[in-house]
Amino acid sequence: MPANRPSARHPIEAPEGAARRRSRWPLGDIGVERFMRDYWQRRPLLVRRALPGLQPPLDVDALRALAARDEVESRLVSAFDGRWRLRHGPFDAGALPGLRRRRWTLLVQGVDLHDERAHALLARFRFVPDARLDDLMISLASDGGGVGPHLDSYDVFLVQAWGRRRWRIGWPASRELVAGLPLKVLARFEPSHEFVLEPGDMLYLPPGWAHDGVAEGPCMTCSVGFRAPSRHEFLAAFLADAAEAPGGADPRFGDAGRRAVTRPARVPADLHAQLARWARDWRPSPAAIDAFVGRFLTEPKPQVWFQRGQKLAAGRFAALAARDGVRLDRRTRIAYRRQVFVNGEAFEAGRRAAHWLRRLADARRLGPRDAAQALAEPRCTELLLQWYEAGWLHLAEI
Ligand SMILES: [Mn+2]
């Protein structure tokens, strides 16, 4: 159990001040600094009217249409007649139950990759680094719909977008699951808190908190999901990458002068010793680690494909970018440290070019004036054109 194990006595509901701060961050009077210090990864927080006036990014029909697409990850969880059932999309039109039928939920993952308004909602949570942000999932539920009491390994903000949902939450006494179900439902769930969320309300849950959300009438909930690599996930990817990297010398085992053996199944001592030495002596260089970390953190999701942009001469591209500005494709993952990393690739840039690329990464766009200055750097023009042709970046239509 973590040292910061939450206590049921700690107040979970954020106080509503008289002067709600106008902010693009969805934390109202709590403020992002205080939220990160006191709540993030530590304890749940309910913020009433966190996003006042929030409209659902998609309507019901648009969400159903997304769930019909091959490249969109969707699931349907139902509990008709009290029996849990899980089906995976895509779902043809007509394959989904009507909203008047009770007790089902449609979960659509990665909606931010497909819809600009969903992407904009996710972007309001960029007070957490991009490398930790995962995606925006939207769940559409009919009355009584939910996925049962469960816990997740990641932080989540549950934003009520339309209709009402009753949440019951608690620190799990046991992680035991109900056997034989197609989804992970906790066998024993003893909630310590209960709230009904209305449109614009938001519930934050740190990893490991048990929660059960049940729709009260048809409703839509947006889940802002996070990513946190495990050591195993990171090392598996790192070692696979290192094994494929075209390296320098690749010495091979040799055994000239070996004597004939009478016990052929025995592992030869010299062969064992050589392999052990290779394993022990393998040290990735700091540069190789740095490059891989950035590539790993910006790797697009497997279902993401970019449509290549048109070929443009550098001069023409620079003229259009200086007129219109540039913006990153909403699916582009970008991060920087010493190098700039885009969609799983590492790029070197000099100090002046790096300044503009970092600015583009943080703002995800450069207006015409900034773009004109950036394009005065030849390395910027080269990279931005390359990213434009890869479909990672677009000329901003105003
Ligand atoms: Mn959950």
C-alpha cells in the first residue's frame, strides 16, 4: 500500500469560491499548482463546474459514426438481464442498441485523434506534460449503464459532458475480481464516497482507486487518460530497438583450437563465458539512451497513420507558411529535450532552429509572424517541410 494512502476523512470535494478564476485550466479555484502539489497521484478530487458550459465534443450520432470506423478502438459493455457482456468494435450502424434500452455503455478510445473539439478538450489538461497525457475516451451510456466497479493503473479525469452519472469511489480493500467475467469487475467494492456529476463537473482519480459510474438517464462522460511506462515496458522496447540498431563492429564467437568433446550436450565453458561477458559489458551510450527516450515517448499509437502532404519546393513552402502559419496535426506527438522528437523520430537542430521548434512543440502552432522568423533558419525550413510532407504538420488555414 502506498505511503500516501488516501484517507476517507480527507475532504474530496473542492470548495467553490465566490470569485471563480477565469482560466483555460479546468480546476477552478483549486488552481493547477495546488492541484499538482496536493492531489495529483495522491487523492481524488471532485470539482463542481470545473468546465462550466461544456458542450459534448461530439453528439451521439457522431460518436456512433466513429465507433463504426476500423481505425477507431471501441467497446460495448452491456449488462442486459444482469449479465455482463463485452464486445469489440467496429460497430456497423444498427449494431448498437438504442438509448432507450437500459444498461449499456459504448466506450470510444482516442477520440482526440479524430475530432478537433475532443483534441481541444484534451489540450486543456496540458498542465501535465504531453509525455504523460494519453488520450480522450468518450463513453456514451444508456440509463443504468456502466462498466462495473473496477480500478485502473493510471490517473484519470472524468468529465461529465452530457446527462448525469452517479460515481461511487473507495480505496479498495481487496483487488480480487469476479471470476469468469469478460471484464475486470471487483468482487468486493465498499465505496467511501458517492456523488452525482452534472454536465461540466469533473472527478479526478489517482491510480488504484476503485470506482463505479452508473448513468442516471442517458449520458456522456469524457475520460482524460494518462500514460506511465513501467520498467518492463520501457526495457522491452529499448532492448528491442538496441538489437535492431545498425551498430558498429559485431564480433562473432569463434573457437579455433577447441579440443574434441566426449560430452557433446555440455555447454562449452568458453562459449558461456563469452556470452556472459557480452551481456555484462553491454552499456548503451548516454546519447543512445537520450535519443531512445524521446523516440519512445513520442511513438504514435499503432492505429495512427499520417496522410502524406503534397510535395512543395522549399521556397513555395516558406512563402505559404509565412502567410498562413503552421500547425501540428492533432495526431502528432512531439517532445524536446536536447533534440526534438516527433512521432518516434529524433531530430538535431542548432540552437536558433531549436528555439522555434520548441515553441512550435509547446504551442502546437506558429502564427504567420513566428513562422516567417522560424523559416529564416535553413534547418527549420528543412525540418518543417519534411514534417509537412510526412503529414505531421499543416499549413494553418485561417
Ligand atoms: Mn475506470
